[in-house]
Amino acid sequence: MPRIALKVQYSGGKFCGCQYQLGVRTVQEELEKALGTFLRSGGRRVKAVFSGRTDSGVHAAGQVVHFDSDGQDLDLWRLCWGLNGILPEDMSIAAAQVVPPGFHARFSALRRSYVYRILNRPQRSALLRHTHSFIPMPLATESMAKAALELVGQHDFAAFKSTNADTTTTICRVEKAELLNLGEGELEFRIAANHFVYNMVRIVVGTLVEIGLGKRPSTDLVDALTGRQRHLAGPTAPPWGLCLESVEYPEELELFTSDSFQESGPNK
Amino acid sequence: MPRIALKVQYSGGKFCGCQYQLGVRTVQEELEKALGTFLRSGGRRVKAVFSGRTDSGVHAAGQVVHFDSDGQDLDLWRLCWGLNGILPEDMSIAAAQVVPPGFHARFSALRRSYVYRILNRPQRSALLRHTHSFIPMPLATESMAKAALELVGQHDFAAFKSTNADTTTTICRVEKAELLNLGEGELEFRIAANHFVYNMVRIVVGTLVEIGLGKRPSTDLVDALTGRQRHLAGPTAPPWGLCLESVEYPEELELFTSDSFQESGPNK
């Protein structure tokens, strides 16, 4: 009964989020259906456990999922290729790897990395409409970048948690938080932490944008961290700018570390 | 009657190419409709002249178009903003500039630059499906890169012209042709020339890919250039990997050279 980890990518626009919900299209449901078909489970559910949820509309370049193959010894190359044939075009499997039975996509994860993309120029772009949040007003990006650095360290993110959120701890250890100006109006906010509360990245970005617009002082981010009240932080930025880039696990697992042709190529 | 140049972007997937054709959706028709609405032309056609055609499915980040505003003095900021409000979401205007009456989007152009994007790894990607051509078999990218360099210079591209093509000259002066390996299986073929024949970039890429797959020797590119027969070159690569990056004009026009907030921001 080997346990297998998958590196899953999806374009979030046509999903009602990650987690299974009755009556709407979710990443989990599409993946479990594809796994059931590939493993010929005969209608029995093959449970896919995600590293964490992503909201409706949020993308993933490196979501990690585990499942148990129920006694079957799988050729990982055939598994990837087969799932990519079954899955809809807005989902794909980048890699698969056998992991120890104690591995858990959510609880074994050490760090999650997200990127939030902003297009900051007067005119919208047809090419970036699905991946960037468009802000036509000039942003003081240097103030935003400086404020972003204040997030690094262990803080209570209660103010950056959506009010209808679950009950996990709001203490997060942020290891990286930086705003990069890539030129031509393209900004990237990159954040990595051991844990994220619900809607955290989008609320952080919403607050940073208000700082950049001059609607609030750059000290507001720290004030919200210490004040722990949702109303102290800014609005929730739109989902389509956000992408779960990667999830990291203990090094000794060597999860998805080999280069792309090795990790799931036919020579494995 | 000022003449105005527009920098136009579009995501090609849902267009039957650039040039007006009865009964199908084209970039030209959508743009001319939007111009007519904005200029209140009362149903009279506002003719948009393109720097060149792009095929069905091909994208543009920097297509250039000119039109005559028929006596109206236009606020360029309002023009951009207005057109971006009228145009469908898969088209946008990045910038607008008044040009001399003798300017012609096609005939004044000195150089066009295209990029062709390839995803070369065993597994497809949901995130790159609209912008990259997917090639799961390993490619000998070094041979491809070396062969690509042979394109630089003035050559007869008759072998790289689609057979149902128009009758312009097949002599093109290629100023840049390079294959870049961006890592994680992402390849970019970048080519700039004074002129391109119909389907040229896609046939060049189709030939390079066959060289990379070992299906043909790397000398085939040069042999096709000298042999001038379509059958000597490879197949036409799919359109969705191709993007018209930019069109360059004489420097004294200073077309779209200022930074994005200046070029069409409200302070202009």
C-alpha cells in the first residue's frame, strides 16, 4: 500500500477552490475522480490529501497531494502520463514520487511559498488578465517593499484572517516576504511561511496596496499584527493574482528535487 | 486629422487571426468596432492598419496599429482608457501616440520581434497551456541553439513560407535568432527580422524541433534556406506558442519609448 506524493498544478479560474464541496467543481474532486479512473477503483473514493486549501480562483504551480495506492505497485511515469491524459486541461501533474507511509502532505510540510502578481500601469493587459491583479493607480512600491519586510519573523496574523475562517492557530513564522519590481508595471509579492491562515496572503496584499496608494501609513501593517483585529488590516485582494508556488518538506525526503526529465521521465 | 499609433495586445486563442474576414471573430474587426464606438463614427468604418498579420491563435504583446482620427483632437489617455473599457477582455491597448501623417504601421516598420515558447518536459502544464507548445520528448537544445544561429543574416525564406501564402518577397534580413533555455523545461526561441513571410516563425520552429528530436540533421535548416522548397523544411509548429513581441520604427519617432506610466498615464 505505497503512499504517493503528487506535484499538482492548476489554473484556478474555473474551480470553486481546492477542497471538495457538493455541487461545485473543485480541484480535489477532479483529482480524486482521475485517480479513481486510473486506479480502476470501481467507484470507491481514492482520497487525495492536500498540503492545504487554496481559495476559489487561486492558482497552483506546486501544490502537493498524497494518496494511497491500495496495494498496487505503480509505475510513476505511467501514473503521471495517465493522470495528465484523464485530467481536464486546467489541471496537470508535474511529478510523482513514492513517499514513506508516515508522510502527510499537510502535516509533514515545513514551508509554503506563495507569489502574488500585480500589474501596476495605467492600462490593463489582455495577456496578464488571468494571473495578475490590475491596479491602474500609481503605487509607491518602495514603501510597500519596506513594509513587506516587517512581516518576516513569528507574528500573530489574527488581523489577516478571513472572519469566516477555521480555528487553526494564527501564529505564523514568516521566512520571506518581499516585493519585487520586475519592470513594465509587473510586481511580485513573494511570501514563504510555515503556516498561513485563511486568506492571509490576499489580506496582506490588500493592506500593502493601500499603503502603496497612500490610503494608509506604512506602519499599519505592524499595527494590524499587534492589534490582532481584522478591521485593522486592508481589504482582501482578488484571487487571480495569487499562486501557490511550492510546498517544502524535510530534506531527507528529497521530494521533487531532481530535474524535470528525471523526476517523472520514462527512464526513472 | 491626426494619425494615431496604438500598441495592441491580444491573447490569440479565441481569434481567427488578425485580419478582417467575414463571419469570424478577428482582432481587426474587434478593434475597428471599438474605435467606431469611441469616436462615435455613426457606423462609418474606422480603418485600423496593422504592422502585419498574425495567424489564428497567435498572441501579441506589442502589435502596432495606426488609424486616422478624422479631425477629432483626442486625449490619448482617454482614448486608451476608453478603448480598454470597450474592447473584449482578450484584447487591450497598452499605449497610444500621435504620429506624423506619413507614418504607416506596416510600411514604416523596420523590425518585428517574435518569441516562440516551448515547454519541454515529460508532463504537460495546466498553467502554460495557452502560451507554450508542449513537447514531451527530450530535445537536444544545444543542437537547436546552434542551428538557430545560422538564420542570422539575409536569406531567402521561400522554404519557410506556407504554400497558400501571399506574394511578398521571401528575402528576409534576420537580425537575431536565438534559443534560450530558461530552465524547468521552458525554452524560448527569439527571432527579429525586417520582414517575415507567412508562417515563417512557426515553420522555422517546426524544423528546429525536428533537429532537436534527432529526426533531421542540424544542417537541414541551411539546406532548406538554400534549396528554397517548402518540403525541405519541417512542419508548422502550433500557433499558441507564438507571440509578436514588438515592432520597431525609426528612432526619431520615439514610438512607445517612455515608461508605462508616462506613455499613457493621465499626466501626459
